[in-house]
Amino acid sequence: MTTTSPIVLDPQGRPMFFCATCGGPLTQDDFFAQELRLPERGETRDDYCDAELIDSLKHAACARSSRAG
């Protein structure tokens, strides 16, 4: 997966979210393409997923591929 926008990072500077399909880190563009908000400063991965009612996240391209296949 080609990264074209910044990766969404946790406060320690590590990727915060990984694609459930390919395992690559998610970028800001992946969130925007799926009409999701970015996590707020200090919000944990679990808190974000609970607030948005999300079980797993995928790159926009991986999500399109899984729907097509």
C-alpha cells in the first residue's frame, strides 16, 4: 500500500491503526475516504473504535477490494 498522507500516530509516535486486511498502517486519507473523523488528541485506539462503533479498520483500497471480491 502506497502512503500518500501522514500515518495516524499515537502519542508515542507509533502507528495507531492497522488495516485488518493487509496489516499496513492507516493514513489520514484512509479515514477521510471512509468519511471517518480522525482521533482526537489523547484519544486511545479503543476509545476511538468504541465511540465510532467500529470493530476493525481497513485502507480505503482494501475495503473496496473486499467488497468487489
